[in-house]
Amino acid sequence: MNSNVPDSKKISPFLVFFLIHTMQSGVGILGFQRFIAKTAGYDAWMSIILSGLFVHILLWMMFKMLKIADGDMTSIHTFVLGKKIGKIFSSFFILYFCLFTVAILRSYIEVVQVWMFPELRTFWFALVFHILVIYIVFGGFRTVAGIAFFSIILPFYIAVLFVVIIPYADFTNLLPIFDHSVKELLLASRDMSFTLLGFETLLFFYPFIQNPERSKKWAHFGALYTTMLCIYLAILAFGFFPEAQLQKNIWPTLAMWKIIKLPFVERFEYIGVSNWGLVILPNICICLWCASRLAKQLFSIRQKTSVPAIAILCLIATSLISTRGQINILTDYTGKVGFYFNFIYVPLLFAGTLIAKKVRNREKHT
Amino acid sequence: MFNLFKNKNHEKENLDKLLAKSDDFKCIEYFNNKTNVSFTLKFLATLVDSKTIQESVLPYLLEENFKQIEDAKQIIPLADIQLSEDISQIEDKLFTGSVLLTVSGKENKFCFLGARKEIGRNVSLPEVEFSVIGPKESFVESLDQNLNLIRKRVPVKELIMEKLTVGTLSKTKVAILYIDGITNPENVNTVRQRIEDIEFDEITDSSYIVQIISDNQNSPFPQLLDTERPDRISAILAEGKVAIFVDGSPHALIGPTTLVEFFSSFEDYYLNWILSSFFRLIRLFAVVFSILVTPVYVATLSYHYELIPIDLMNTLVASRRAIPFPPILEALFLELTIELLREAGARLPTKVGQTIGIVGGIVIGTASVQAGLTSNILLIFIALAALASFTTPVYRIGNTIRLLRFPFLLFAEVWGLLGIVVCFCFLLTHLIRLTSLGRPYLEPLYPPRMQDLKDAFIRLSFDKQRKRPFLLNTKQPNRFHKKAAKYKKDIEDE
Amino acid sequence: MRSILKLIASVFLALNLIGCVKKEVLDDISLIEGIGFDYIDKKNILGTVVIPVYLPDQPPKSNTFSTKAEITKSILQDIQRQTADPIVTGSIEVLLFSKTLTEKLGILPLVDAFQRDPSIGSGLYLAMVDGETKELLAGQYGIRGTATYISKLMEHNIRNEDLPKSNLELFLTDFYQEGKTPFIPQLKQIGKNKMEINGISLLKHGKMVDLIEPKEMFFFKLLVDKYSEGMHLVKIDSGEAAVRSIHSSHNFELTKRNPTEVTIHIKVDGIINEFTGQELTPKTIEGLQKQFEKDIKKESLKLIKRFKDKQLDPIGFGHFVKTQTRNFDFNNWRKNQYKDLVVKIKADVKISESGVIE
């Protein structure tokens, strides 16, 4: 599998940091504080650490599997399940990534519609966004990785700007620690994992990493960085809002910006929301790229045809969803599917890979 | 194109026939009284220096012991004398300013006497890339003279100058320069291959070559750096890049290049690194400012009034009150005015151009504010943006920046700040996809390379610049060898 | 190869045809800078908005529009019918409520609209007006427009004087924080074009229940704000001294449970601005410090006692005790514990400078 990716199309291992981190931080990061505080209250920051740990374990499993199968998800499936069943299983992931694309883009458009332009037409914005995404994906995986890189470097100032709100925050809100039961913490960490999803794309772009062994540490750093960022934002929001108020805010991260007042800019949300477009852009690119790559491997459709085709499908799906209720259902389902895939299917597959390896080794010896 | 004639003798007759049509073609027969030999000189009077013929050729041919063609080499005091029997060379030689000498009766043997007339400028001050500090030479139109300037600065045998000829009509000489042992041969091959592949009739300037051999011809960004400074060329040769010289063009090309290189003036290397880093950052800020200021103005005034600080509101609204146009039209009107002034200034002779600039700037600006067509705040922004776009040290990228503002303006008009971000994403993608001679254009930003960042947005001191750019993948990555670890002195140590 | 320019041009054309969003061009809108609400009867309120008219080379002129309606948004709706340009709420700076309204209806239903609207920043100031807001807003104050005048008035009093920090964000935080009572400053018109801050009103469930007088404000700020400034007049036998606190802070400490005892450590760093007595000896300064500490103790305890009696908690004892206790029960706190709460004040005043003369 590795052999069919030319060296000039591969990316250097440390870019994996950006790819993993960018996939994890999308629209979810704007509003995750509310969900985790629902069950675990203001102890929920511990749940973030917990789910962060799970992510690391899963990453480790993924690397192990990828090394054994020497390839990507499709080769793992072939390795464990055989060619035909593997193909069927793999093809589900095309749908999975389409779902992801639609969920991310639609939630972002909702944010724009609520915060900036209530009249923004979903279809037209989604159309332009998809044209942009197609333009990026046509540039190959290197371009996708480049967008991921810039989408983290450029909006970094936002994370720094949050310092402005510290004087308004009352961090005693977080006290007393351990006011909630372990069960509540675990439930909250399950909710948290919806936000941390996205690192599974590693299974698909793995063959595009130069020297994949060295990328391991960067992938873990990426996940670690996401966890840290989430803790940072969660603690800020917990300090900023009393519990009752946090539950009222759909996007606590955005609502915090309302207080930021700079000498030359009176209000910051508008800049922030616009900038977030750059943050979610690589998510959609990576999803679309993965979907088209899978289509190429499974059905040998040229990526130049499959990318626009998938984009059109996603575009139609995105513009069909109109109310907040529908968007919530969509994100809920996406979260759940992602959760089951990452936290249940991946460990199962991991076990399967290990067994398959043992069986093959034995066959070889005999 | 003109080598249609297979038969050689036939070819010569044809050549003579065609040439006879031109008035400047001279074919004169002489007779040497001493040796009773009659000989003919053929040349193009416009290309040949008549003084050379009068003083260094004819006196010797007529008065010395000139019996046969081979004697010419001994008696004529010219360096460039060549004996030949190859008829196909004749056309080439005649058109590069040689005199063809034949002895009657033995027309199949001939001698070329180099008597080229050199008409052209002398080396003068650089006009586009002027610098206060540093050398003041610049390239001229003559290829030989330009190469001379480089050879003087890089007097080593490793400096290779390959010559190619391109253009079916212009027969332009193109020289590819690189330093053997440093430059990655892959880059040289790419350049050579692309230049050899050029299919065009008349190549009049290096700008033609830039456009034809660019990786992406549909990009507004120049993908090869052009310069008129010999010092810059010699420095980039030492870095391991390839330079392309074109006969008849005072601008040499450099490749592979990166976007940030267009924002570095060569004067940066003549200043202390702290100063030059500061100036580079200012320039970069100027560019961003120049592209974004009007779009942000349009976006804020059309959609995001909430962003405007309350103290500024009075000034802004009061200046806009009387203006009948929406911000976008106001901005476009002013932008176009500035573009007009710029175009007019560029086309007119220097002195008139300056006057137009002042008249246009002051008179039109004030008048349009007073007439209530534009707001004075926008006028300040646009003037500053125009000023900022002139800070780019390379003229070509300045043009690109002028153009970039317009798509941003349109997007800002449609979706405000969100539109600006979307447009920025398009631009970013374009830049990520762009390559220069197959090397990433946005390097060292993407792919991120710490080593090359030392000489990008800031320029670190020379002792930190030990390695050649990673981008070029040079054969000899070290510029110099670090001396044995320096002893760290304490305060009072000698 | 697709040309980026072609792409941008075609996208733009498509967008312009169908995809446009509503524009709010700065000079074609009426910016509301302040809103006031007055009480009419149980159902109806009178809303007054301040809209500045910006003129070149002149201070903005503040126009007011008033209308009667049931809820905030319908007030704006009615005012739309009076203005030449559409009115927008994005740059509101102050929200005023008349005293009668705050006492009878409460401000909560009115604040909801401002909390929900994404275009409104949470840094805007809330204030109660002793009198009618319509009359207050009708005046012309300062050179920057009425609303800006009010917001600047509050801003500098918060930063340098004895008004505790307060804005929409803090009001909401206090409101949603269990075990804390929100408060907003009170304004009063004292002449045709003059107004002053004349107290702080404490709101329970959005309704006014108590008022902090200006002379108590210094101590109130010491208790409420983590860091505060302000001026206090200290009287001792040898004369009176105006002491400006340049840096003060407080700290809470839970010293005992059952009954709960909280100790508040108050530190004041002050300088003497004025002294009426004969000579300012180190001994007098010591005396001043002692007296100042006594004042703080006395006044603060007086305030706290009043709050306990009225079941108010602007200092946030409830919240503080909650952060120190696992499985805290707020009902029990409100019913029993708060009444029995013992508060001790430990004041520490340090006068470091006394001006440029001995």
C-alpha cells in the first residue's frame, strides 16, 4: 500500500501535529463547556483530562494497527476481515466522512447565522465553501496539510486574547473539587469525547506521512495540545459563568468574547466568528479528502471526479437542514457514530488485528 | 526557419539574394597590389564597426603580404578571427557582426573577422532597486557586460555559465548561471529543460522567459525573482540558486524563489541585522495593511458597525453623512483614481509624472472630499494603502498587491468580514499550491522550516546564517565552517 | 488549470445575484446608544431611546424617542416608525431603569432581550434612575452625547472612586450565581444638564430591595470588589484627614463551621491627601490608621448586619461558603445558616505617604 504514494506527495512527520489537532478542534470547541458541565458540573475539567487520556490510548492502538497492516484503514480491514468484507466495511467510512462534513459545515453556518448574518443563505455560503474545499483538495494532501497548518498558526491570537477576560472570571467557581461522583465524571468525559473526535483520520492519511514512526510523538502532542486547549477554555468559561448561566449559553466560548473590548475594536465576536471559518476549513478538507481517497481505493474512481461528486452531495445535504432542532439531531448522531467508532470499534479492530497477526505468524511457521 | 534550403551552394546564393535586398548589406571587392590578390569583404554595415575595418583590417589586407586566406590570421591584428569552410555558419556570423572575407577564386574557404559594433548603455545606477548603501551598479542590455559584472564578483572556476539560444526570430542568447558543487543539479536541469522547451518567436526581455517558464502561468504572483543588481545575483548564486540572464534585458532572473524573498530588499544585507529585521517587518506589515485596509473599511461600514469604537463613531459618521454612495462604490472610486494616477505617472516622463502625482493627489483628493464624493477618512486609508504598496522592494510584487485588493473588496462587499476570510482562504490555498521551479513558493512558512526562517521575516546576523537555504537542497549545505567552539568569555576576561 | 481570477469573478457574480445578506451601512442606520425604561402601569412600560445625531465639527446631538409598549423589542418596533433610518441596537452603552419600575416590575424581563441579542456587548452599563428616565435622558450632557456621558461617568467612578464594578456581564453573573445578590448603581438628575451617582441599589429577583447610600459606598466597595480604590474621611481628635486608598484588597476565610464563621481580611494602602490638624506626626498617622481600621470594621459590620436582616447577599457569602463545602445545600443556607453566620472583619490600614509637605 505504501508504495503507491510517491515521496514528493508525502508530508513531514511533524505536520501530523497540526492535522490531528485541527481535526479535533472544530465547531465543538465553541460550545463543549455546556455539555460537560451538565453532568459533572464544574468538576468537568477532570473529565477532559480523562477523555484526553483515552484519546492517547486510541492513538497508540491506531499506530500499532497501522504498523502491523502496513497501510491505512483499508489495509487493516483487509488484514483482519479479508478482501470482500473489508471492502464493505471500509466503504461505510465514505458515508461517515460525508456525515462529518455536513455536520461541521452546517453547525458553523448556524453560528454565522446566529451571530452575524441571520439572512445568510445556507446554500450559497456552503457552495462557496465547497468550491474552496475542492480547490484545496485538488492541490493534493500537501495542500490540505498546509491549510491545517495555517488554520492553527493564524488564529492562535484568539487563544491569547482570552487573557483579556481573566479579570472578569471568578475561578473560585471551580471549588470545591470532587463535588461530583466518579460516575458523573465518566459520563461527562463521554460527552467530552464528542468534541475530541476527529483524530481517527490518522487511519486514512497514514500512508502519506514520511517516516511514520517519527510522526507518533507529534500525533500525541497534537492530541495533548487539544486537551490542554479544551481545559484552558473550560476553566475560563467555568470561571466566567456561574453554572446556571453557562447552561443558558449555547456557545460559551463565543459568549465570552462579548466582553472583549480593544482600543481599536469595540467588539470581538465578529472577527472571531469570521476567523473560525479558517479553523473549520481543514476539517472539511480532510474529511472530503479521506472520503475521496477511500472511493479511489475501493472503487478506483479518480479523485478528480469523486471530490466534486462528494462535495455536491454534501452541499445538498447541508442546505436541506434548516432549523436548530435538525442541526442538533445531526450533530448528536454524528457525535454518537464517531464515539462508537472511536471508542468501541477501534479497540475491537485492534484486538482483531493482534489476533490476525498471531494467526498469520503461526501459519507462516507451520 | 530560414534553413529550408538543403543544398549548400544553393543556400549561399539564396542568402546573397535575400541579403542584397537589404540596403545595409555591403559586398566590396578589393585588390592587393603587392600580391595581386583580389578579395571580397561582406558585412552588414549596421552591425559592424567601420572604424575597425578601416584601421585594423583594410590597411593590413591591402598593404601586407596577403596571398591566401590563411595569411589573414597572421597579418590582421584582431583577436576574433576564424577560418572556416562551413557555409551554414555564414548567416549566423554575419548577423552577429562579423565581416566575411573571401579570396577570389577560392570562395569555398573564408574567414570571419569579428568587428561587432557595440551600441548600448554603460553600466549605470540601479533605478528600480535603488539602495542608499551598497554598490551602485546595475545591469544593462548587453549580455556580455552583465556576465562581466558577475564574473568580477564571483571569480572562481566553479561559476558555470551555460548559453542557450531561444526564439525562432529573435535568436536571443540566454545564459544560465550557477555554481557547480553548490547548486542542486536538479534545479539547473529544470531551468535548462524549460528554457530549451520555449516555443516562441520573439523573446525581447527576461519578462517573457519568466512568464513562459513559470510553474503556473495563471497566477498573478511572479514565480521568479528579477533583479537588476549584480550584488544580489552574486549573493544568491552563493546561496545555491540559479540565475538566468537574457541578452537585451537589464533584469536577471533568480529561481527557485519564495514569496518572502520578494519582500526583502537587498539593502537589508547592508544594514545591521536588527535594523534590517525591523524594516522587513515594517514592510510586511505595510503589505498586509495595503491589501486589507480598504476591504476592512468596506466590511465594517457596510455590515459591522458594532466593531467601531464609540469615540470614533462621530468622526466616521460625520465624514460619511453627506456621501451619496455606499462604501463599496466610494472605495472603488478612490482605488481606481489612485490606480489611474499610478498608471499616468508610470507612463509619463519623470518630471511630468511627478507633477501629475502632486496635482492628482492633492487637487483631486481635496476636491472629491469637498464635493462630498468620498469621505476624508477613506481618503487617508487609500493614500496610506497606496504608499504602503510602494514599500515592496521588488516592483513586480507591488503590481500583484495592487491587483489583490480588488477581489478582497468584492468579497468584503458581499459577506463583510466573513467574505474577507473566505477570500483570504482562497489566496492562501493558491499560495500553498504555487511552486517556483517545483519548489514550494510559501516556504519557509509552509512547509515550515526553522532553518530558512532565519532569513525570511527577520534577518539574523551573518554568523547565524551558516547553512544555505534548505529549500534549495544544495550539494554543500554549509556556507562556512564554524570555528572551533568559541570560548565563552566572562565579563572581565580578556 | 483553473484560473483563480476566473473563479473569484464567477463566484462573486453568483453571490451578487442571490447570496447577499442584509447591509447595515453605518450612515444609514440610527444607532441606539442608550435606553431608558419607565413604569406606566402593571402591563405597560415607557421606553425612551437616545439616538445621537453626528454632525461634522460639532459634538453629537442626542435625540430621544419615547413610546409605550409591553416588552423591549416592541418598544424598538414602535420607535422604528418614528425614525428616518432603521434603528440598530449594536452599540448600546447604557440601560436605565426608573426607580418605580425597578421596585414594582423588576428589571429581569427587560434584560432578557439584551442578553439574547448577539449584537449587544456584555460590557454595557446598567443603572437605576432616581426619578424618570425619560426626563434624565432628555437633557444634554457633556460633549460626547448623553449615553457616552453616562458610561464615562460610571467608568471613571469604577476605576478611581468608590463605585463597585458593575456592568451587564457582572449583573448577570451575580444574578445566576447562587448565593449572591446583584446590584446596580443609581443615578439622579440634579439639574437641567447635570446628574450624579447617588447610591447603589440592591436587586432581589430583579426588584429593588435596598439602597446603599453614597457615604456607605466606600465600605461597600471594599467588601464587594477584590481590589478597590476611593476616598474616606477619617476623624481623630487632632484633626480630620482625607485618606485616599490607592490599593485595597480583601480576602475571605472560613474560620469556623456550625455556626459558620467567616473572617474578612481587608487591607488598605492609603495616602493622606488633606489634613486639617496642626501637625502630621508619625503618631498622628498611627492614630489615623487605627481610626480608619475602626471605621472599616464598624461600617462593614453594620452593612453586613443589614444585609442579613433583609436576606440579601451582595458580598457573596453564600457563594464563598459553597466553594468551601462539598454537597452544599443552598436551601438550608438561605433558611437557617445565613441568619446565624458570624462575620469578623480584620482590617489592616497602612498609610504610606502624606503628600509633598511635612
